[in-house]
Amino acid sequence: MALLEVDNLSIGYNTKKGYLKAVEKVSFDLEAGASLGFVGESGCGKTTIGMALMGLLPPNGSVKEGRILFEGKNTLEMTDEELRKIRWREMAMIFQAAMNALNPVQRVGNQIAEAILVHDPSVEKDQAMDQVENLFRLVGIPLDRLRDYPHQYSGGMKQRAVIAMALACRPKLIIADEPTTALDVIVQDQILGEIKELQKEFDLSIIFISHDISIVAHMCDHIGVMYAGQLVECGPREGVFESPAHPYTKALLSSFPTVTGKRSDLIPIPGETPNLVVPPHGCRFCDRCSGPEASCSTEPPQWVEIAPGHRALCCRC
Amino acid sequence: MELRKYITKRIIQIIIIFFVILTVLFLLFRLAPGDPVSMMVDPDMTQEDAEMLIVQLGLEQPLGMQYLIYLKNFFTGHFGFSFHYGDPVVDIIWDRLPNTVLLFTTSIILSALVGVFLGKIASWHKGKKVDSIMTIGALVTHTVFLPWLALILIWIFAYKFGWFPINGMISEEVWLDPEAGFISRALDVMYHMVLPLSTLFLIHFGAYLLIMRSSMLETLKEDYILTARAKGLEEKVIRDHHAAPNAALPVVTSVGLSLAFSINGGALTETVFTWPGIGRELVSSVSQNDYPLAQACFLMIAGVVLISNLVVDVLYAYLDPRIRY
């Protein structure tokens, strides 16, 4: 049994312009110890999936259909209290806005200890602080910064503190939503390296959400490409990068520069993402696709298996 | 250590501000219309006597000299004699100041605490009935005309029901009774304080409630609240330990800012309830052209406001580590 099974998940937001279908019919599995990266441009629904997994959708957001099975149990059917108890202990999150993810008026060490204490009442405050010390060692923050406040930390240290916090309860799954976007590339590289090592050390499952395809390629062994609320291609890293099937994946790969790869011209993707309040009936990428067929704009695309475990939502594949 | 530096800096600023106030007050009184001498001068007084009085009061000196004398007197604690009472101003001030401070600080602390607490509850039930009732209630009590509110309270609770005294701060029978101990005297003052305190409380708590409510609503959108929720904390813990301490910061600032304005209300309240405080003394001394007393009252009020502001600043630094470190 996979650690996490997401089945036909659709999520929407009530907005002034109408019901926005942010995520539609997304299905994927995640094995224990595996890492899955979601990549796609802003507004494609990556973060919404992360929030739904944590049960933290904003008040105007709701799951319309589907199941989220965490260790076989549907989290969508849990009560708030049941969900609260598995949050952080079973699955933790590294937030997109790590710069503001720490409470400015509390000491960093205490904020991390709080996560430990709330999930294990048998732990004493001192023991929790000892555990926080270990976490600080693990992520490389000097121990004398334990009693500092967040504003005394640099951006990279805040990010490390947030990672330490995510590890505090030894969760099975960590959802990392753009964890390094606000950092400069050098710190970003260090932190990504640390996340990768920690993943191995603790046999963590990671869902990595990023708009940066090179980071996802570096971090994850499975890739999910998202476009306009849909998962359009999903498979092992090598499969998706070496033989991309969906036209959007192809376009995405050729619109990113690589440092080490061969020199080639960047090709921007023309057009704009479709309106998700009234999404097109057919393929959502149709308008921007390089070679659509006549049926593309009228018929919803079907999943096609490219290779074992590698599938794409495109009728041209 | 940083906190000490911060407080020192604030104290220096306060001393400078106080100097400015001192000078402005001096000029203000010299420029104000109305002749104090004519107020004091008896129609039967001879021209000579009147001139002697002017010399006695130092009013024949040039303005610059008067200013120097004024500063010297201030620093040596000589505030002169009240034209109206004939008593030393210092005695009058020391007699009135504690009464004002008592009423003033109690009402500020009470309305801030209640306002913060209710604002927190209102924001938590945003859009629900509790929220609407509190918000509307706060708006009504905050915008009502203070003397009117004071008179209504007197009319209902002192006149109609006779539950509280109509005015004053003490009952003579309690204070003249040698048997009465500290507790019964304190209770007597508290009993007299209920209505003026309620007036000030009703006027002020609404502002704090509204500020706290909107500040809470902003804070609840912050990322660290999402973190707290993701950590699996209980909603109550999120509200009280993560949101409220951050949301209360703007309230503390506004307490500091509103202190000066509360003085107006304080003077009105003291006048309506004949509470023997600085505010009432200020109003009457100004209308009687009682220079020395009015000047001293203004200075005292400025001092009270500045010191309360310092307290608020220190409190702010204590609550917000970003200021402290």
C-alpha cells in the first residue's frame, strides 16, 4: 500500500467571479521514502493540492470530489480533531513563504518545541528543547540561536528553522511548497542538498512543489507536471525529462535554461492559461499547443500510458 | 541591554519634548487675551496697589526675563500662588494629581483590557451575531457625546435609582469618622468612582475593541498562523498564543496615541462629576485667567501623558522583540 494515494481529487474556490476549479481530477500515488515533484506555472493548482493534503484549504476553498488516502485512511472524511492530530506528526509542511512562517514575537526554539509538545503530551519541556537542539544541529543552525527571535535570523536560517520545525515530529511525509524561492541560489543549493540528505536519513516521503523545473529535477524521483488545474503528465524523472510526451512538458523543458546541459535557444510558450471559472471543454492546453488536432478543442483528453508508470493527458501522444 | 538603550533614548526624547511644551506654554499664556491683573484687582484698589501687585507677580519684566524666571522657578519647584485660591500652586497640584491619575489609569487599563479581549472574540466570530453586536455596541458607545453619556448615567444610576453618588470623590461622614480604616475609605472612593469610570470606560473601550478586531483579522491572514494551524495546534491556542499577542501590538500603539486625547474626556468627566482632579482644575483655572495654576495644570497633564507614553513604549518593547533587539 502506498503511503499516500490521491484519487480523482477536484478542488475549487468560491470567488467573486464564480466557482474557480483550481484542481481537477488529479490522481497520484506516493510510496514511503519516495519523492514526487509537482511543477507548473503560477496558478496551476500545485499549492492547492499541498494545502488540501494538509487539510488547510482557506475558508472559500473546498474539495469537490475525490479521496486522499493517507496510510489507507481518507483524510477528507476525518473530523477536524482527527486531522489536527495527524498534522505535523504524520505529515508536515515547509511553507512557500518561509520568511513569514515563524511567529515574530516568539523565540524560534520555543516555536519548534511547541510542535513536539502538542503531539506528545508525555514529553517534558526540557526534553522537547533537547530535541530542538538536535534538530538545529541537523539543519546546521548554531545552538546559541535557539533563544533568538525570527527577525534576528537571516533568510537562510529562517528556512533552516522551518525545515527543522517540519522534522520536529518525525513525520512520514513532508510537503515542501517552494521552500527555497525567496533565497539566493547559493543558499538555495545548500538547503536543497540538506533536504535531500535528511530525506535519505529519515526515509521521508517528500512532495516537492515548485515552478522551477530544474529544482524538481534535482530533488525528486517522480515528476508531476501540472497545467491549469490538471495533472498533464506524470512519471519517473528520467521518463518525463528524457522523453516528455505532453506538449506542455516539452514546451516547459525548452523554456528553461540549463547551466550544464547543451546550449539551446529558450522557447517561450505563447498565449495565456485558460480561465478556470469556465475552463475549456476540450484540452486546456489546446490554444497554446504547437500542433493541436481538430478534436483537441472539443474532446476532453484521455490518459495515455507512455511507458510503465509514465502517463500523459493528451490525445496526440 | 538593548532594552535599556531603547528606554534611555526614549527618556531623552521625553525630556526634550517636555522642554518644548514648557516653552510653548509660557508663550501661549503670555499671548492669550485677557488680563490676569484685572481679574485679581479689586475695584476699590488704588492704582498704586495694582502696580505693586504687577511687580509682585513679575509681570512688569520683559518677556525674555519672565521666561528665565519661569524656567528657574520651574526647576526649583516654585510655581507661585494661585490667583484664585491664593494657595501655593504646588499644594493644589499635589492635592489633585493623584485623583486624576487614579481615574485616568484605571479607565485606560480597564478599557484596553476589555477592548482587547472583546475585539479578539469578535474577530474570531467574524460576520456572526456576536461580532455584529459587539461592533455596533462599540461604535455606539465610542461615538456618543461624552458629557451627554455622563449626564445620562447620573440621571439613571444616581438620580433615578440612587445607587451611586451624584458627584464628588468622597463622603464626608466616612472621612471624618476617625474609626474608618483604610479599607472603608478606599471602598468609599471606589464607590464614588463607579460612574465617572464607567463613562470613560464606555467611551474608550469601543475604540480598542475595533482596533483589536481589525488587527486580529489581519493577523489571522499571516503565514505564521497557517504554520500554527499546520502544526496541529488547537484553535484556541492559535487564537490566544499566536494571533492575539501580535494583534495586540497596534492596540498598544493606539493606547499611547489616545492618551493625550483621553485628557479632554478626563477634564469633561471630572467637571461633570465634580471629581477633584487636574482636569477640572484646568478648566476652571483657564476660565478664571488663573495663570500660575493653569500653567501648572497643563504641565502636569503634559507630564502625565509623556510618562504614560513612556510606559506604553516600554510595554511595546516588552511585547514586540523586534523593538527590543
